[in-house]
Amino acid sequence: MTGPFCVEARGLRKVFRVRRSHRVVTALNGIDLAVPSGALVALVGPDGAGKTTFMRMVCGFLAPDGGSLNVLGADIAREPEPAQANIGYMPQRFGLYEDLTVRENLELYSDLYGVSRTERDERLPHLLAMTELARFETRPAGQLSGGMKQKLGLACALARSPELLLLDEPSVGVDPLSRQELWDVLLGLVREEHLSVMVSTAYMDEAERCDFVYVLDNGAVLAHGAPGELRARAEGRCYRTRPAPGLPARIVQARLADDSALVADAVPEGGAVRFVIHAGSAATEGGRSAGETAEEEARRCGGLDAVPAPARLEDGFMTILREQRKALARKPDETEIPQEESAALSSYDKFQPETGRNAEPEVVIEVRDLVRRFGSFVAVDNTSFTVGRGEVFGLLGPNGAGKTTTFRMLCGLLPASGGTLRVAGVDLRTARARAREHLGYVAQKFSLYGSLDVRQNLEFFGGVYGLRGKILRERITELLCEFGLESRQHATAGDLPGGYKQRLSMACALLHRPGILFLDEPTSGIDVPARRAFWRRITGLAAQGTTVVITTHFMEEAEYCDRILIQDAGRVLELGSPDDVRARAGRAGSMEEAFIRIVKNSREGNAT
């Protein structure tokens, strides 16, 4: 990478002191990082890697504790104002004013940035057209979908014409179609205005569209280079295997992922399972080739074969991360499955194909002609489906499609306007309280008590579920062990890392051993390794007979489901297994391609 650079960090350090525990946390540990002028650079890494801290330092919001940081030719710590006047920054939670219209938000940010009337009269119509928000100019921001809000946030950050644009996970909580549109806007801006852009993202396909990628972990730069250079780190070690008939892909994936001595990563993909083996592992020594080793491992885990696959950036990323942690001999953190938990959830190893998806499971959720109206607006329009015991069922759809409304009705949090809805044999329209006894619920946003410690949260929610005395104490002990929370049981919940907050939310939802678990976008904003660990737990729970209903915007996660339902504008567009849905979408290569094609075709058909 050669200059000139719009951002250049050398030996940059940042530490935080946690008041309650008096601990010192090193957020950035002497990193070197540079952003060439006119380039699109991605920051990727696990939660807590230091990505957001670095961005806030580039903006001048945080002062370095060591090293140097030059932004747009100035020392940002000593002279922040000149650089800040030429920076556009969109944090994870961009501050839109929901009572103001789209146009009023843009005018407000133009005022804050000191944009002249002449400049804004030229620039704002261009931004509205580029983000396709012109026809919603008079709509209050609070009435926009999630994807439209993100596009408005981007437009507000660009109300002035910056030299440097910083985007901190701009597509979190955004559906695949809106995410594609957001990136089309971003790439168009880079081409037209020759912006320098730094973006942090949990999506490796987004990072693959950038000029350069930095991989961060634990406050350090592990690797950097063009996407092709990082992808090459896994070249020749990537394979795909098809599960044996009747065996869900998630079972094969879990078995492969648990062999951490050989396998660096494993994930369901297009009805198969993609896995990456470590370089120079003990299993590949002694004369056997990597291909022979991969074939043997695939068959041991329930696969039919092992076919070489081209490496992706995500494969290179996971390889770099796993091998770095292996080299440092670090103890497991929130992105990894503790040994005790692995043993507790290993019942999928006993999974028999004849009891899998080909059998007719007992129906535990029955939805017939479900309707929900808000005044004259129909949010859910005559939806029907069933879910069987032990099934993993995905609710998918664009922002504003009606899936959250459907989800809330299934949980008993919102009454239906019409139709039939039975959960665990109970009619939710007449006995919601009784039905909830069988349900566990994990909200999209962390909804536990942040001021209580881990054990106190478990004790409180145990009491809510009617557990008392010895029964409650024993159940808390089981869950602390199962979710690897024993060492943090007296830590304040609000201070936990993201992965541990997710574990605690799951533990609280499972205290009363519910037969049905509802998960509302539980992996939104969570990094790739943490998502792998999360689905490892879901696989174990489903194998034990727990029914799981989940909403997600990560289409790769639909591959873990037995069946998925795709909604838009309150209507069911598709319902079936991931293989069935891909086939009906025209043999799309990935679930994301299938999803986008199905939604676009439906909207174009309705438009005509």
C-alpha cells in the first residue's frame, strides 16, 4: 500500500479504565493502519477488536494514549477542527430525528455542518435521488423502514461534501435487498465524488468489495491487504460436503466445527457444508494429502464427499483468526464454545436421519389465516403455516415485511386481528398467559437488567417463571456451566461483552425449560465467530427437541433452518426448506440471491 494517505496511524494505543471494577482494558495495542486517499478500506474483526474505538479516534472524539494519528494531513489529537470539518461520520446508531421528515432531517444536518443554501439546493436533491428517498421527502423518519433509515443516515452524513467518510457497521439490522441498495449508493458515491471511505462491517461479502481490508482482534492488526491476498490464506484448504440423506446440514456443520484440531471453520452453504482445514495440522501429516484428510473427516461427520471449493474472504478471515488464537494459546472467549458447554449440547451426535426432517414431527405451532391490522393498514395478511417439535423455523423478509408483527403474535406479545393461532396446544387468542409458560423469548436488543449481575438476572427471571428454592438454584448452576458463565456470574450484566450478553439472554430464556424458543434477530450486530458459536448452541437445543423460531437478516443463517418462510408486505411469498426455496427462485447459488430474486419478482409483479 502506497501513499498519499488520508489516515495514518503508527503505534496507536488506547486504554479504558472501567470504573466499577477498576480494571484497565486495552482497546488498541500499538496498531499501524493506513487508509490511502481515494480508497475504500474495510475494518473487520470480532466484537471488542477495536474497530469502533479506532473510528472514534479518527473523528477526534477520543484522544490517543500513545503513538500518532494523522488525519487529512493533521495531527487529529492536536488539531481536530480542520480534519473534522472534512469528515462525514455515520456511527452504528445514527441520530435521526424521528418526528422530523426526511427533508427536515437533511436540512437540520446541513445547518449543523454549516452548508450554505446554494450548496444544499444543489446537493440535497442529488442525495435524495441517489438514495431513492425523493418520493418519501415529506414522510417522518420514524415511519421509514430500517433500510430506508440507514440510507437517510448516510445521506445526512453526506449533507456536506466530505473528503473522508467513516461508516461504522452501516448495514446492521438491514435486510439483504436494502443492504444491496445501500452499497450501490456507497459505491456510486466513491466513483462520482472520489471519496476516501473507511467502513467497519460484520459482512465479509461487503469487505470483499473494498480495495483493502484490515483484520483486527484484541486491539491488534492481525493481517491486512487486498481481499484477494487475505482470501489466499485459505486457498487449497476449502471443501464442500453434502450431508447424507435425511441429515440436516447443521448437524454435519456442528460435528465438523467441533474438531478444532483439524477444522478452522465450517458453515452450511447452499444445501451443503463448507469447511476449511488448518494448514499443517497433525491430521495432514504422515503422507496423507489435505484432500484425503478432508474426505475422511467429511465422512466421519456425516458428509458424503469432500469436493474442493474456491476460497472466499470469509474463509481467509476465519483462518487468520483461528490460527492467531491457536498460536497465542489463548483461553476461549465469548466467540468460542467452552468444553463444558460442548459436552452439554452434544446430543446432536446421537441424531438419527430417520428422526430428522423426513419424519412428520408433532405440530407445536399452528397458524391459519392469521391477520393483524393497525387501523386500515394490514401488517399481516392471511398467513398460514405449521412448525413441528424440534424444528428450526426461520421467518425472513425485508424491513417492514410483517415478520416482526407475526413473531410478536406467535410469542403472545400482540393479539391477532383474525385467524387461528395455537402454540403448544393452546389458543393464543383466548389463553395467552398459559401459552407463555411453554415459551422462551430472546429479544433483538439486550433486554435484561444491566445494573444486576449475571446470577441476579437469572434469579429474577427464574422467579418470574415460578421457579423457587433448590429447584431454581440447581437450574442456575446448570445454566452457568452450560453457557460458560461461571467465571462471570458476579459481573454486572451491562458491562459484559456482546457475546456474553447473548449467552445470558439465552440462559434466562431457557430457565424454565421451554419447549419453544423464539429468537428475534439474535445475531444482529454480532461478528462472524460469535454467530458460529450461537448456531452451535441452537443445533444442540434442536437436537434435544426444542422448537426454535428465529428471525434474521443474515441469509447464510437460513441454511441452518429446516424450513423458512419469506414474507413481504404482510404476505407469504415462499415457504419450504432452503433447498426448495432456492429451486423455486431459479436455482439461485445462495440463499441471499434467492431472497433478493423472490422479493424483487413479487414487487415487480404487484407493480404491474
